[in-house]
Amino acid sequence: MVDTHAHLTMKDFDKDREEIVNNFEEEGIEFVIEVGYNVESSKRAVDFASSHERIYSAIGVHPHEVKDLRGDWLSILESFSKEKKVVAIGEIGLDYFRDLSPRSTQRESFDDQLALAEKLDLPVIFHIRDAYIEAREIMKKHKVRGVVHSFNGTLEDAKDFLNMGLYIGVGGIATYKKSEVLREIISTVPLTRILTETDSPYLFPATKGIRKRRNEPKYVRFVLEVLATLFDVSFENVESVTTQNAKELFGL
Ligand SMILES: [Zn+2]
């Protein structure tokens, strides 16, 4: 299994980060992508990946954080890309749900980071919320490849993203009882275009017998179980296809 979206360098994991990573092999986690959300966390992701075999990193500034950008942040970000094991630009995009940064700033820095991804020939991890149409307008100005992290849109959105050659990120939300419509939409996406993720420490999946708490990469298992049911294939089949998908997109 792979977890293509986690934030293990957050303070939530200060007490047991190493233990979690040390257990990956035993739990069947082949690799995890540690995703940056501002300049500092991107640097942390890069360092974390360089010191841990099963960790890769993505660098980028999340729409919530772009309001605080100063000076030559884009060239600093670019300098991080020279480090080994940086496999993507992300998470970047638009978030018109929480609107924590002015929308014009969100659009501008999204555009800038897409240009950087194009220049570096790296795939992109997209964070888009309540702004799929607006985001696609900006994305279409660039040659993009990547994954729409924690996809939660309409059937039309899914089709448009697939037509753009993107992957659909499936995580905890797809396991929730109320997410019936989302699951129906996901079942129309070819399994070869789905990436599995947790967004740890967020989005703990709905499971029987485990109380809602901090999410961890090992719980990506519950996402694979939902996919196996949806596609009516074995867990092993979902595991091998989604692992292969991630390797293809991130060039591993
Ligand atoms: Zn995230």
C-alpha cells in the first residue's frame, strides 16, 4: 500500500514519528509522500525524506498559507527541488470554502506554482475546495499532470479531471457513511486513475471498532477496503494497481 498524502512532520507526531515510520514495512506501507503546505513545512518534508527510506516529499504552499508569502518564496521553493526525493509540487490550489487567503492571492500563487511545476517537470498535488471550475481555468493555462487530492466533486468534475489526464485522490472522506454519492462517482473512475491517501493527521477514516482519532498512514488500509468493495475486486488487486499508479505518476 502507499499513502500519497501525509503530514507526518506536524507536531501531532512529535512523540512517535520514528516509531510510525519504523512500522511501515511490517504494516505493508511501501512508501508515503510527505506533503508541504508552506515554505517551512516544505523544507521539513525534504529533510524528512532525505533521512527516511520510505518517505518522499512534495513541496508547495497551500491556499490557506499564501496570504503570508513574502519576498523570493518561489525561488526558495525551487531551490528545495534540487534535493533528492522531491517528487511533486504540492499541496497547491484554491480553497474557496474556508477562504483563509484573499482569492486573488490564491489564484496568483497557484498560477506561479503551476509554472514552477511545469519548469521542473514535476507532477502536482492539488488541494481544491469549492473551486473546481475556477481551478481548472488556471490549470488549463499550463501543461499539468498530477492528482486531485481528497477529491470531493461532482461526476462532471471527475470527468473533466480525468480528461485532463489527472489522477483522483481517494482518502478518508470516501469511507464516511454520508459519502454515498462520492463513492458512486469514484466507482466510475478507472481504478488505474485512483491514488490512495490519508492526509494524516486529518480525515481519520470511518471504521468499525476504532474511535475517531489522529490519522496515520497505516489506516490507508481502510480506504483500500472501500475501493475493493466499490470495484468488486480483491484487496490485493486494489493494492497492486494503486501502488503502481502512484509509482507511475511520481516516477518511482
Ligand atoms: Zn494535506
